[in-house]
Amino acid sequence: MKRLVSLILVLLVALSLVACESTTEGTAGSGSGSGTPAAEAAATKTPKPAKATKTPKPAKATETPKATATPKPPTATPEPPTPTPIPPTPTPLPEPKAYSGSGSDVVAIEKPGGLDAVVIVHVVGNAESSYFGVTGFDEAGKQTDLLVNTTDPYDGITLLDARKGQTTTRLQVEAQGDWTIEVRPLAMARGAAVPGTTSGAGDDVLLLDGKPDTAHIVGNAEGRYFGVIGHGKRYDLLVNTTDPYDGRVIVNRDTVVIEVKATGEWEVTFE
């Protein structure tokens, strides 16, 4: 019995050994066939690391272009300025013509502006207070106008050839002493604003600047002859008296010249 048991034990041991060998071979076979990962890794050559490529330098930052100003849309083309008109050069006035003498005489005159021009005449004389007269005549010897007629010393301005058809060419002077006569263009007469007031003394000629309607006239305080005449399209006798005068009169609107014949002071207010 013991022998049998021993035999069985031996048999079991033998079987165990056989089983162990089979397991060992299987493991070995497996190892020789494919190998362990570690062995394979050892068997494979480790690749050399690739040379590090140079990291390219970053490109220089380009400058951001500055924004240019957006041009404004063109404005409307301005029209060329209108040339300033050059005022016409005023025509120079003719030069006055001067004459002088002593005592009575006949003087051939030349009127500035021509034979048919209306002119003014400045006369000075009769310092001796004798009779002093200056009268105009045409080429045919016909009297045209009585400019001066006084016994007082005289210094005044008179109008010559204002009436149609008058063409004075000579002046007859009646005097005791020295005298002077200057024939001037009408444009050299004293200006008078309308409306406005103008005053003076003795004979004078006024060139109106404006169209009058009425006039308030004062003068002849000495009670001598006092005459005020308007000249335009017609001859208009506004005042004609030997008494002191203070009154208003209607004046034609086309009147351009006022002639005053007076001794002493006077005043005209144009309205």
C-alpha cells in the first residue's frame, strides 16, 4: 500500500515536471519567435537625431504706411473776378482867358469851349467909384448882354451867352481906372447843393447839383437892384426888385444855373 502511494506520488511529481517543461518551452518558443519589445528595441538601431534646422529669423516688421489724407472733392471752379471798370479820365477844363486894362476900351475875347459856349466872366474894377460898365457885343456889333453897370467898386461874376443865339466876341469897357476881366468855363462856377443853402455877396453864378422845386430867397437889405434868374430849358426870372426881399418861389425842375445880380449879401435855400 505504501508502495502504491509512493508510486502515485512519483507519478504525480513526474506529471508536474512534464507540465512545467511544457510551459517553459512555450515561453521560450514565444521568446525566440517574436522577442520581447525591449529586445526588439535593443536590436533596432536608435536613429540619429536630425540636425536641428535653424529657426528662421523673423522678418523685419515693415513700416506701416502712413495714411494719406483723402483729397477733398474739388470745389466749384470760381468764376474769374469781374474786372473793375476804370473810370474814364475826366476831360480837362479849358483854361480861363484873362484880360486887363485901364480906362475905356474894347476887348476881343476868346471863350473857353468855343464860340457857342456858355461861360462866366469875373470882372474887377472901378476902385475910383466912378461909372463902370461892361457890355457884350457879337461879331455884327449887336449888343448881347449888359454884364456890369454900377458906380460902386465892383468885384463879381456874371453869366455870358446863356440865351440861345448869343455869341459874344467883344466886350466894351467903360471905366476911369484899372480893371481885369477873366472869361472862365461854366463848369468853374460855384456849386450849390439841392436841397441846401448857398449864400454870397454881390453878383454870382451858381451851378445846381440836383433838381430844385422851390427856393427861399433873402437879400437886398440895402434896397438896391436885386435879381435872381434861373436858366434851364428856358429863362426864368425868379426875383426882380429894388426892395429888400424875403420870399419863396417855384423853381423849374430843369433849372441848372442860377444867376444872382445883387449889391450886398444874399441867401438862397433850395428845397
